[in-house]
Amino acid sequence: MIGIIASIIDGLLVGAVYGLAAMGLTLIWGVMNVINLTHGAMIVLGMFALYFLASALGLPPYGAVPVTIAVGFVFGVLVYWIAVHRVIGRAHLMSLLSTFAMNMVLVGLGTALFSTSPYNVPVPLPGVTWEGYTFTGTHIMAAILALVIAGLLYLLLYKTRIGKAIRAVADNRDAAELNGIPTTQVLSFAFGLGAALACVSGTLIATLFPFTVLSGGAYELKSFVVTVLGGLGNPAGALLGGVALGLVEGITTPFMPVSWIPIIEFILFIAALLLFPRGILAFSRA
């Protein structure tokens, strides 16, 4: 029983990072109705940014977090102007294909530059032992940082002028323009913010597990599951959905091979679409 409880706690810790990754995806959808298929590439960018900052510049892994947030934001703004700006407001398939094409370019460049060999970032952080089980320090620290960043996002969206502008554009872009809000700049900022969240989540994931150029695909799929669980366009729900997914992983891991976990997750994904299309957070408020 103690082992199962330990597995659940570990799953919840990792789930907080999943939630942070999905917050970037759901923020972009909520503001501009764009399904961002470069999300996985943005996660990988955070992984490799940490790798090079730690190995080449000698930055401590967690000291690199602010840098990777900035890198992700700039990268997101560039992607917005290259692949997203001209397709906003058109059929969803346009933005889907545009971001998919951008993602394939980025994955191709990454494969050509770094191959598909695995990388890892050693993080010497002591764990916490409870009842004979040791929770790794990296999992605890990643969860804490994910919650802190989520809290900062909340303050940005609800306590600052740019946050109010983002929410106004998300509610009604035309009305926001009539009130003097520069909607194009706000959309660019929001996309950069979503990319920064994806990038920093990749940084935290890289402190937990080995990664390759192709790792983003798996975490992008998890982000879609989390986004549906938490409710499309709901950043707070994404965090809750990430914790829920981590809980599922923590419960199932002691009883079945790891290869079954994606199957369980996508069964959950389908069930959420059918039973709770507004997300589990909206369901909890009903």
C-alpha cells in the first residue's frame, strides 16, 4: 500500500509539469482559437536550451529557467508572425496546417543538427525519503516551479493591464479593437506567452527524464489530453487536468507495464470528450 501511495504522489508531482505544458497550448487556443501544432517543438526547445545553457555556459539547471522562458517567448513571437498571423480568423484547418508545417520544419532542422540521439541533464538534487521510499528532488522541485509559474501566470492575466487586454481580446476581438486595444500586438504577446510556458515545461521535463529531438511529440499528445480534461481555453483547468493525468499515471504504473500508459491516457481522452466536453473543471462547478 505504501508503494502505491508513493507512486501516486510521484505521479501528482509530474502531473503539475504536464499541466504547465498544457497551459501554453490552452492559452493560445483560448485567445485566438488556434490549435498550435508547434507545441511539441517548443517543448523540445526548452529541453535543448537547458542542455546547452548547462553544458556550454555552466548555468545551474534551475538558474536557466528564466532564460528559457525568454527564449521561448521570442521563439513564439517569431512563429506567430511567420505561421499564424495571416491565418487567424480563417478556417481552423488553415492554422492547423500552417502550424503543422512549421512543426515539421523545426523537427527536421533539429534532427539534422542533433540527430535523434538521447540527451540528459544531470541535476544533483537530494531527494526526500518517506517510509523507505525516496521521492527524487528533481520531481519535487519541478512541481514547485510549475506551481509558482502557474501562479505568476494567474497574476499576469488578472492583475496586469496586458493580462486584461489578453482576456478582452479572447472574449471579443472586435470590441477590444473598438476600445483602443492593439489586438495584433496582444495576439503576438499571447502566442509568445504560450510558447514560453511550453518551453519552460520542456526545461523542467529535461531535469526529470532523458530526451531527444523527437520527444516533443509524446508530450504534445499529453498536453492535448490535459487540455481536454481541463477545458479548452482554461489555463487553470489545464493545471488541474495535468494533475489528474499524473494521478492516473501514478495509480496505473504499479499494476501494468509502462507501455500501457499511453493507451489508458487516450481512453481517458475519448471518455472526457464524450462525457465532459467542457472539461473536468467546468464539470466540478456544475
